[in-house]
Amino acid sequence: MSYKVMSRRAFLQGTGGVLLTVPTLPSLLSKAEAQLNEPKKRFISFMTRSGMNLYSWDPTIEANLVPGSTVKVRSLTGYPGNISKILNEPFNSLKSKIAIIRGLDWAGGHSHNYGMLTGFPYRITRSNEKDLVKHISMDQVLAKSNKIYPSPPVTPVLNMSYATSSVQSHILSGNEIQFAPSYTDPAIAFGELFSKLGGSGQSSELSRKASLLDFVLESYNRISKGSKISASDRIILEQHADHLRDIERAITANSNLVCSQLPFAPKSFKERGIKGHFYEYFSNPTEHKQFLDTTMSISFDIMVAALRCGLTNICNYAIHYGQYYNFLPNVYTDHHSHSHKQKSEPVPYDEISIFLMSKVAEFISKLDVPDPSGQGSILDNSMFLYTSSLAAAWSHGGYNLPVLLAGGLNGKIKMDRYIDYKSDRSWSHVTSHSWYEKVGIPYMRLLATLLQAFGLTPEEYEQGQKGFGNWDSNAENWVNYDRSLAVRNQPLELIMA
């Protein structure tokens, strides 16, 4: 039997029109393609809501002032023990692959925003015209670039979320900016991402199969046992198949935990009593935690599999702010309510933050698996961005946002560091338009820095104004910041390699 050289995005084709995507296999590439088998550039973002207790988030040991600069820097691997109260044990093994950034500000007052990827601190429904989100988000800009996708992707951006269909990704729909659609159900995401049905009538046939992989087993065996596939590529293929089997087994085993309704189906939520806030469906704390842990873990696995096999190079994940984490000690109401009690009752708020950041660490760790290119890990070759929609949530403040980067995009962004752009240890927020004397740097400069790290020029990412994000609104709140045209596209200091 002869084998044709496969394209960079390899597919296994089985009966019934089902396509199962597999990782790039160097031994099946042409010589020209093998030379171009560089690690893919990938972007992943993770957003939680309702801010952080910044005194518990900030690293416990102050960074060191860099000579000739106002910026402070310190290695994270040199930290004894935990980085901070919130960034605790789960991050200790990740110190060399993350960066904590302090002193990035939203200068405009705002409510619970979705602007981590747009640079606009307001919701898209804001009534004040000058504050409306006016352009697509950073991930969507990357998805349109041939520097991320030299050829059309299967899934330009994969959005998944927990208990919310409103994520940080924004698209242009007609003449309006809208939230991008998001998968809330891992089972639906798995089925739609990893199988492409030749006809609607085959859905029932697929559903009767014990495994999606069994449905294409004959084609899988032909390639995995082919004479032209190398031993190392056979291991990659087997690992990927095992990964997909594990995901599918988890979905099957936990069918009572993973919601079966399609995304954006509020009627189904209502019929099952979920109402969009999953905790309302689980009065038993143990069942609630099992549901949450399983749903998030499977979602992370699906995104890693999609990145690994080339279905997408861009993923976003978001968690709703209205969840009641009734399985945590000291927590007696929902996350949003606890965030507004931060000053009087910091302990429950910290408990929630510690739990949510453990999920961020879990996702980062799952990304730290071998890259199909053979160079480093998927995490190493990706840019992972975490932040919250707020900083000091009790005041709706956006000053000194909690920001964590991971991966480094194949060395383009420096990891293993704590960078402090504020010249003092206080965190600040605006009250009646009066400022603390010392402020940080506009958050939008981070977005421009990351876009440039991916190889985009300002001409490729600017959308109607200089820089990226909402530089022109709320000018009265930006009086102590440098908003000059020269600085808007200037990369953040001491962060790019």
C-alpha cells in the first residue's frame, strides 16, 4: 500500500465522513515542509471575574529596582516557598515558566468589564457612546494574521467557559461588536471539534459507537502502522489517541456531571434547573465541587488536544463571577458578593481566589506537554495571559490589575520574573477623579507588546486609533499617565527578550 505525503495539518479519514485530526507528524512531511516544521505560535487567555485582594495576590518579596530605570524585577525561581498567599503551592513548579506583572492599570472607572483582550474597560452594551467597545479583541486580530495562520484554520478561535456565554473574545457581527460564541458544555465541544460529519443523518450512527476513535479505527491503524511513519511519530500519534480516549472516557463516565444542552440554550438551563449558575443545581457541596472539577478539567484537556493537533492556535477560557463556591471553607455567598466585602471579610474572598488560581495553574500545567514539532512544550511555544476583569473589586477599581503570563512564546517574552511597574507598594483606585500620587502603566500597552511579540506591526493591529485599546476615553482619569502617541505602541520595558 502506498502513502501520500500529508499536509502540515494531517487528517485521519474514516467511514461515514468522520475526520479525526491528528498532530503534525514530521516523518510524513515532505522535505520542504519538514524544514518549515517550526513550533506553531499559539495564544491562550484565561479570565476570572471580580478581581483579587491585591495584598494577597502581590508577591511577598519586593522586586529589585533596575539601575537606570523605575521598573523593579526579581526572579521567581529565587523565591523561597510560595510566591504569594494566592499564588501558592500549585505555582511553585511553574515559576520558571511564568511571569507576574504588577502595576498595569485601567484608568477609567467601570463596572465588571470584559476588556482583557480589547483594551476597552466597559461592556459592549455601555450607553455612553465614547466608551463603547469599538474594535475586535486581540485574539481575533491574531486569528486574521497569516503570521499565526499561514493557511486557513479549522477553528480560528476556540472559546470555552464555565457558567457563562460571555467571554473576553469580541467579534464584528454586521456593524456591531459582539461577544464571540463559547462552548459551555465540554461534550458538545468535543463532538464538534474532533468529528466532521459528512451528513446530518450520520449523527445518530456516531452516537451509537462506543468510541469516536473506534469509528475511524481502520484508517488510524493504516497510518499508525505504515512503513513511512517513524517510531517517534508513532509515539506522538499514540499519545494523542490516548489523550482523546481519556477525554471521551471522562465525558462518558461523568455524563451526569456534564450538561447535555447546547451552548446558548437558556431554555435547557431552565428545564434542568441550572439557570446559568451551575451551583444552583448542586445543593450538595461535594457534588458541586466534583461537577466543577470535572467540567473544567475536561475543558482544559479539550483545548490542549485542539492545540496539539492543529485544530486551532488560539483558545480562551472564562469563569462566571456569580458562582457560589459552597464547598470552600468560610464561603457563604457568591463570588461577586464576597468581592464587595473584601475590606471587612477578606478571608472568604481569598479562599475563592486561591481556588480559581489553582485552576489557572492546572491549565498551565496541562499545556506543558511535548510540542508536536519536537521543540519544547506547547506551553513553551505559546503566550498564556491571565487577568481578572477588575483589580480591587470592592470599589470596581481597575488599578494594578492581577496579571500573569506563562509560556513565553518560544522565548520572545521573558519568563521567571516578577516585574513591578509601580514605584510604590500601594495599590490605587480613583475616587471622585482624585489619584494617588504614584500610578502604574496603562494595561493596553501589554496588549500591544504581546501583539508585537507575535510579529504583528502597529499597522496590522491598530483599528482606527493609535495603539491598541481605549486610549482616548475618560481622559480626565488619565491625567497622570503618558498617553502620547509615541508611547502607545512602545513595548513594556524589560519584558521582551
